[in-house]
Amino acid sequence: MAEGALEAPAENGGGGGGDSGASASERGVAPIKPQYLTTKEQFHKFLEAKGQEKPCQETETGDPGDNDVAEPEAKRIRLEDGQTQDGQTDRAAEHGEPLPAQKRARGQNKGRPHMKPTHYDQNRLCPSLIQESAAKCFFGDRCRFLHDVGHYLETKPADLGPRCVLFETFGRCPYGVTCRFARAHLGPEGQNLVQEELAARWAQRPPVRNGLDKALQQQLRKRKIRFERSEQILRQLSQGPPPAAAVPEVTAAEGAPGQNSCEAQEAPAGPGADTPPRSPVRTCGPLTDEDVVRLRPCEKKRLDIGGKLYLAPLTTCGNLPFRRICKRFGADVTCGEMAVCTNLLQGQTSEWALLKRHQCEDIFGVQLEGAFPDTMTKCAELLNRTVEVDFVDINVGCPIDLVYKKGGGCALMNRSAKFQQIVRGMNQVLDVPLTVKIRTGVQERVNLAHRLLPELWDWGAALVTLHGRSREQRYTKLADWQYIAQCVKAAGPMPLFGNGDILSYEDANCAMQTGVAGIMIARGALLKPWLFTEIKEQRHWDISSSERLDILRDFTNYGLEHWGSDTQGVERTRRFLLEWLSFLCRYVPVGLLERLPQRINARPPYYLGRDHLETLMASQKAADWIRISEMLLGPVPPNFVFLPKHKANAYK
């Protein structure tokens, strides 16, 4: 298997250039028709000529044809001035002291500029005025925000457009005068207009669920939530795995009436009115027996997603607006971004935001990452009480060092004892199916998945997704679908989904021939989210640049709904749009390809598209991505810096 995996990139990776008579140096390059090919210099000269009305900032500091910027602007300025991070150089020069020796920062991205903008807090309006409760300020005399609406409007940047997405969709914009599209819903005296009928309809049926309640957040921060069921299960697991016949007895004994169950009813374990009925809190009305009678493993709802298209949980880019785009194009199953269980137990708002679910996501799950059975089991019990999901997934495939060195992600594949306790513990506290996402192994030549799959079925996993690469491989080699086919047999009755290198309906058909229950799509959805439509309709879609721009416009509208239409929400939407554009630029239109389909590992050469917008979308310079974002969200603020998270080079 190891030799086959090493030979695969030479076969398939260079398939784009090898079949069309390309030389060995052109292997791994997408086969584009000769009339569209160009050079690097001509490519950037064409874009610069069309964009002279607003020159890019790179033309002032470097060669416009250079695609590899050595350092980001903030780092270049610091290096040219000869300053250290604490300003010791300037102080030494003033007193005539010898310059201190500069210490080289160890690690990655130490010269990366701080991305969090600080100009938002300079003239920030008080929340009491935004929410139209000016009679009382939430902070009283300690308030540090502005209370003069006239002064705020004088310093507020100009509106970005005449239409407010929030006002048109929900009948009311909660950001009031701070909205960057405020003139669409401000009255003659500056009051915030409301469409009563539309607002009342959405108030009864909110489009997004699984929000973090303030009462629950306060209880989590003060550690007042009790996890008696998890603690009992963890005690039993620490004594050794129970026999199969004893599992139903454990679940029944936990719910038996007694001191523990009474204490659980008195404990403030829910977030208030938004807590589902199964939460063990005192309520008015008829008494239910959900806290006494627990579901047996055989009574759990089954996860029947065989043959469906599964959108992978994608960190950073797999946000709620992007998932809405993919649902529009035919994704059947969606999953939230990876959430760290310890952050959820601490009540961090940013982590709980990853669990939000839009009403269009009919089959939705959340993915948890953790290294220890106690935190993972308690987090699963907490989510079982508070959020509405169809399944919970365990991330055992994350390859990054930050997670791996703490024992999470791929490291769990080598920690079978902890892995078993995590799966068994989470499965016993959840009322929904538990799934697991794994890789082939940690090391490139040592496959572990085929040995873990039968055990995962015994531990209680309802479904497993296998990414056909090891941790060491990352994306340097193709996914090993031959090994995935072997793992299908080893998994036995448990459904196995395959994942890796799917960018066309031909790739999806070949993947299904291995016997997997379904396929998970990750990078392919980032390069072209309409891939789900292509797979279902079994065709290649030669999508135009204007249609692609409409998709980006819909994403920005969804982003403004999700992150807000004030200055912070607009810039957050822009940042996630730019992250997505760093993947979209690798897509080659179908009409330009000499041979179909495009391979996911084939690098697109420099080419001129059928119009200027198509060429602009093919650029791999962040300055051009910013130009696209300005078409949708207006001009960027001063000193705006964007550094793609997944790229080694830094761009401004």
C-alpha cells in the first residue's frame, strides 16, 4: 500500500499535463487551451490596465508582476526602521546607548500583523441607544461609549449602499444608526423604521438556532453546571469497559429516583426558557419522565444518510453563510466547524457560535475536538441538553500541531485507551447518533484505520468518515482510495464515508465504486460549491463569471445577516469572503480546459479568461481578492491587511 501511495501522485497528479503531451516539468498543471494561456507578466499587466481607476497598493512598494511578496507590509516597515517589538531601539538612540542585539522570534508567523482592528472602539455608540432604550444606559456612570448621536453620525463612515439586507429580510435592522446601510431604514428624525408584519413573523420563527443563552453562559463561567451522569459513566469507564449486557443497566440506574436525581432537578443546568424539555430543571405543567427513563442504545434515532452528499466541517471557511450556499447547490448533510470542548465548557461566545444552525440545514451535526474523556463526555452531555442537532462528530483527523501535541485530533489514533473511553462515554450521554472522522493513520507508511474501524463499531459509533491521507502526508499526495476500499470491508456493518480529492462527478462516481456508504466533500466545495449540483445532475457546469459573482454576493448578504451590518460585521464578512476567495481562485472554468475534468491537485497556470472578471477571479494575489470584495462590500478601511491562514506566503 505504501508503494502504491507513493506512485499515485506521479500518475494522477501529472495527469493534467501528461495526457496532453506536456513535458515532465509541466506535470501537475491544469491542461488549459493554448489560446487562453499567457505569461505571469502579461497576466498582471492585463489586470493592472483594467484596474487603473484604483491602483493596488502593491504597485507602490513592489513589482506588480511579482506574485510572491517576501514580507507583509507591517513586517517590512518594522524591519526597515530597525525597531524591536518593545521599542528599545528608539530609547537607546535617544540616550546614546549602544543598540541592543535583536532577538529573532521563534516559531511561525511571528511577524504577522495583529488582525484585530482597534479603530472600532474610538467612536462607538452606546448599546442602549442602538437598542432604542435611551431612557436607561446599561452601564450608568461607568459607560465609556458615546451618547451623542449627532457626533457619532459626523464621524461615521459613509453608507456602503442604499439597501439593508437585514431590513429587507427580517423587517427590522437591530443595528440602527450604526448600520452601514442605515439610510434604508432611518426615518426623517433618525428613528429606526420597522416593518411590523414581517418582523413579527420572524420573531415567532427565528432562522438560526443553537444560540448561547446568557444565563447558561454565566453558569458555565461560574462552573455551576453539574454533570452527574457523565461523572458516573466516567467512574465506570475508569474501572474498565463494561460488558455489552450491562450497558442498558447503567443508563437505567443513572436515572433511578434518589438523591442524585433530586439534586439534578434542583441544579440550574439549563439556559432558561430556551432549554429543551429534557433539561433537568424545574418547570411548570405536567411532569414528564424524561429524567428517569433514558433511551437505550437500540432506541436511539438512526442516522440514515447513505448515498447523501456530506459537506465536511471546514475550519474558518465552513461557516454558516458558506453552508447556506452549499445547501442551495444540493448538499444533503452539513456539519459545523470544529469546536474545542474545553472552550464550550467555559462558555466562550466565539466557540458556541460554531454550533449555530440555520433553518435550511435539515440534517446538521456539530464536531467536537478534545483529548480527554472527562471534558469530551461532559461537553456531549451539555450539548445534549441545550442544542438541536442530528448527530455529534468526534474530530480524530485534525493534523495541526496545536491540537496534535495536546493529544487530540490524529493523536487519538495512537491513544486507543483514551479514544475508547471518549467514544463510549459520549455515546452513553447522547440521545443522538455519534460519528467519528479519522485519517488513515499518523505516519505515512503505517495505516491504522482498518484496525480501529471494527473497534469503533463495538464502542458505539454509528458512522465513520475516513480521509484517505495520513497526518504526515497532509496534502502532498493523493488520497488513497484503494485503502478506503479495504477499510469498507473491515468496517463490517458500520457505514463508512470516504473523503479526499473529489472535484467532479467523475471523481464522485469512482469513489462510490469503492463500496462506501457516501462521500464527504471538503476542498472541492471550497473551489466550486456548485459541485453538489454537478454530482446530482451528472454534468459539468460551465459557470460564467457573472454567475460566480452572484454567488459571492449571496454569500456577503448571508454574512451580513449572520455577523451584522455595522462596521465590525461588514469587515468580518469581508475577512471570511477573502479566505474563501483564496480557494476559489484555483478553479478553472470548464470552457477553458483542454481536457475534463479538472484535478484537485493540478495547479492552474496563468491564463486570460473570457472576460475581465473571469481573469480577475483567477488571480492568486490578495490585492485582487480585495478588489473583488470591494465590488460587494465597498472600499476597505485604511491600513487594511489580509493574510490567508492556509498559505505560507503573506500578502497585503
